[in-house]
Amino acid sequence: MHTAFKTMRTALLTASLLVPAAALARPMTAEDVAKLEAVGAVAVSPDGSRVAYTTSSLPDVTEGEKDGSFTQELKMAYGPDNALSFLPDDISPSGVTFSPDGRMVSFVWAKDDEDRAVWGIPVDGGAQRKLAAVDGTDVRSYAWSPDSGTIYMLTGAEEDDVREDEKDAGFTAIVYEEEFKFNRLFRAAAGREVDTDPVEITVPGYVSAVRIAPDGQTAVIDSAPTPLIDDSYTSKRAHIFDLATGTVRTTIETPGKLGDVEISPDGAQLSMIAGVDMHDPADTTLHLVDTSTGQYRALNAGAAEAAVDAEWLSDGRLASIIHIGADAMLRIYNADGSVAETVDPGDLILTGIQAGGDRVMVWANSPAHPTELYEYTNGAFTRWTNHNTWLSEIDMGTQRTVTYTATDGQEVEGILIEPVGGAPAGGAPTIMMVHGGPEAHYSNGWLTAYSMPGQMAAGEGYAVFHPNYRGSTGYGVDFAKQHQGRYTDPEFRDIVDAKKHLVAEGITDPDRTGITGGSYGGYASAWGATHYSDEYAAAVMFVGISNQTSKFGTGDIPFEMYNVHSRAWPWDDWQKMLEVSPIYYTDRAKTPLLIMHGLEDTRVDPGQSYELYRFVKIRNPDTPLRMVLYPGEGHGNRKAASRYDYNKRMLRWFETYLKTGDRDAAMPDTRPILELGGDDE
């Protein structure tokens, strides 16, 4: 996007966030973040007359609600601000869609102690009822036949009675990476009564998605050789599958990662978002596939952008969500792959799209709000939902895109949230909020969450910068590959260069700059607290990497790491791998460091946090250091209490060490809160 246009957009956005002084009520808090709601799944009826969607929220533990993970509420919308709750409060549906005849909204749900099954509720009124199930196993996903007469269910593996008896007798040993459990595919009649004898269809490998073609005779299935996460990244392929014979007609021989796949209305083509080669860090290139031959061609190969989602329209055109750096756009292709139109959504960040009849709906967020539902019509976007109305009470910092030049001349972009009221003379305390992956990117939209200080920090006088450092998506495959074989440099040097730029601009106080992030962002945080300790006054590392050699041996994605990150095995050069590990630099670790990790993390083993903690504690015993572990949590916290706990600890750590600039300050209280739902002081 041209610089002049981006500058104009920033000015408009800044103006849109300004409200009269009398309305500036208060800063955002961790308690506010715990209450946030957002639009989840979206389904448009076949005739476009109605839209089913879910809202996603966590129990409000700040008000004493029982801890738990996300629940979904199903709503039916008929227009802007015109939606009805469509299920009882105790039903949390997933997999929401319409039957092809439009008469039923279907979803997956487990009633009481029953297995997860396919349920439905008539769109014109009536109670929910079970539509299809497989005894003894959960339905994971499902798809309707075009005539609405059959439901295809992807379920878990068949129950192993012998193994269950062994477990009951105390034999609970696990044979690592050998006891694979494959999904199964079943066909059931969809009628007034539940089909008690669904037919199993043999499928190849580990099938993770099924889509039924318009002819009702074939399906497009995503399948990998095994259930290993590594295989899902490196070996998952799309197959044209004959439902009658259980054979694969055609395999789409893509060489890299596979993302969203959709079938055209006439069944002649697929849209496919995939990597361009085995070393492509992410599935960001949009392709068209001939279903009769399996031949595919890229529509945006080499472009400095990322395809995020795609949806076929009823007229045979293909609508796609494209992210270009920190911005988003809607691009519509003709059936032959030529561009029909491109639409700039203004300050909206589009993240997903669904269509039915002549109606096109998108998910979108903005700097002012989390994900909401919008309709696209004739070049304009109309907002349909309005959650979190209390956000009007929040005094928000100005948010804008920043471009700077790195040490080696590469242009790098990021998103800055300024402190409420602007940066003071000498600069504000600044938090570098680093995304994971690194095959991901920040967009100039909503950037506040339990692990992202965002507007919470802005309200307390911090600046928050979100760098799209080398390795990020949204800037093309070449940019994303620049980090390969070069762990930490230029990746994390880009973040230090961002700091220097913000200091020169008068935004950042060089002596009060902190860093945080999860996963690869946790790696950056650990690197900042050790190798770059002189640059950072405080660090918060979440599910991060500290030792690239032991990470390779204890994680679940060794081949993905090799293909798109290291491009070398540890034994190719042990010393090189050690020198890109934060533990190697713990002699420099003077930065107050808070480490947090889920105990059930299989992506980045908790041992990574243990290693860094122990090395720093022994080599620099005077450095403020704390490690917090979350039982039952994996690679990121799911439950409300552990999210709230994380948020409070992160903010308190920065308040103690970053805001003050005092690396020798006394350690904060070990408890996350002193009074549930109240002030933590």
C-alpha cells in the first residue's frame, strides 16, 4: 500500500479514536479483558436470508464465576443489530452450519454424559434434536450431502476395550509416537430419527477435514500419514475421494503446508491456500485446482502479501481475504483467476469470510474493538453485531503503523500503540510485544488480550510496539524466509532496531524498554533477557524457547523446525545451535525475568523454561527471576483463571521493573491477586 495512502488512513483512524474529553472515563484493566466477547463461528443460510453465528466468552472469574474454558452461544441474525439467541444457555455448540435445504441449523454438542454428536434446530422454530451419532465415540466434525439426506461424520478412533481393561488394572504406560489413533469417517441417513447403524467409510491416513462436492459422490479430504503434529505441517495433502468406493481419485501434490480448501459451486475447481514449497514457512499463497486432473496454479505467487481465507460465491467467483503487511483487503477473483475487484475495508482487519445466496459476511476487528460480524455489499461493509459496548468507556491510546529501516537496510513494519495522552518528554516506558511463529504477523486491528498488554498498558502510560520482524507473514514468501538458518539474527535484531527507531522518534525511553511474547515470541523475550540484556529493563517469557538443541529433541515438530526454521540439524553444527540459545548467554542476564509456562505443553516442552530458570538463577543469583507453571495448560492458556492470572502477573512485573526502570526493585508478591474481583494492591 502506498505510503501516502497509509498516512491518510492513519490520520482518519486517529480521528476516529478521539472522543470528547468528558467521555474519557478510565484505562482498560485485566478485569475488562477477562470480560471480552467476540464473534466465533459464522454460517450463512443457502438463500442468504439469515446468518447463524456464535459468540465466544470465558467465565468471568473476576466476579466469582466457576473457572472453565470458552463457551459458545448460538445466535441467528437477520440484519444489523437484529439477532436472537437460538439455543438454551447450557448448550455450547461447535461446528455450526446450515443444512443445504436451509431448514436446519446443525452443530456438534455433547448432552450430559453422552458422546459428542450432530444436533440440529429448525430455523423456523422448534426444539433441538440429535441428528446423527456414532456409538462409543465423539463426532469431531461433519458435512452434509447436497440433498440434505446424509450426514458424513469424522469421529475419533474405535474404542479399544483391551487397552481400557489394561488401564483399569494399572497398566497406563504410554509408548511414545507409536500408539496412533486415527479418525474414522461414517455416513448416516439424516431423517426424523437418528440412524442407529451408520456406515463406516475407509479413509487413507489421518483425515482432519471432509468437504462434500456438489455431485454428492465425491469429497475433498485433508489427510496426513499419521496424527503427528509434524505430519500435519509437512505432509498433509488434499485428496479427491470417491465416497462410494472409498478410493482416492486424485491427490493434489502440493509440496508444503496446506491451509483452507474450498469447493467451487460447480465442483470443477478448488480454491486452496498453501505453501509454494517445502521450505515455505506458511500457507499464504492462493491457488486454483482443477478437480479432474489435480493440477493447480497460484494466483498471487511472489506477492508481498498473505492469503488468509477464501470463499466461493454463488455466481462462481472467488472472494478472498488478503493481508498486506499490517493491513487487510477483500479481493474477488473471476472463475478463471483474473481479478474482478479489490476492496479496501478502511480501518477494519478482515480475518474470515462466509457466503450464502447473494449475501457475503466477514469477520473483522479494528483498533477499537475485537472481532465482530460485517456484511459486504457493493464495495461497503455494514456492521451487524456490537459486543463489548462498554469499550466506549475506555480511554484508548492512538494506534498506528510504523515503518523503520533495520541495520542491514531492510524495511520492517510494526504497529505502535501510544500511551494515552502521548509520550512524555524523554520517551515512555515501552513494551515490545513479539508474536510467535515466527510465521505469523500483527495486523493494525485489535491488539489487547490476556497475554498482550495493548490498551491496558497504554492506559497506564506505556507505549506498546508490535514488530513484524523478519520471518513474519504478510510481506511475501521471500520476507518470511529471511530468518531461515539464521535464528535470532536478523529476527531479534529487527526488534532492537525498532527500539532505536522509537527512541529517535521520542516515543520510547531507552532505559525503560521491556519485551514479552509467547512461543517464538517467548524465544525473543528470552534472547532479550540474556543476549540483549543491556537493551531491556524487564522481560516476560511465555512458553518460550531457551535451548534450540533440547527444543529439537523434546518438541513435537522437528521436521517443521528443520524445513522452515533452522534448515540444519543440531548435529550439523552443535556449537552454532548452542550460540542461538538464550542459555548460552545467561552470564549477561541482568534483566528482571518472569517465565511462565503450561505444564502440558507439547509444542515447547516446559523443560525449556526450567533450563533458563536454573541457568539464570545460578549464574546471576541477584537478577530478579520468577517461574510460574500452569497445571493442565498447554501451549497457551485456555481457562479463564489461568488467563487472568497470567495477565495480572505480566502487568505487575512490568509495573515493578519496567515502569520504574529499577532493575533492583524488590520482587512483587507471589500471588496474582489479593482480592478476587477487586484491586490487587
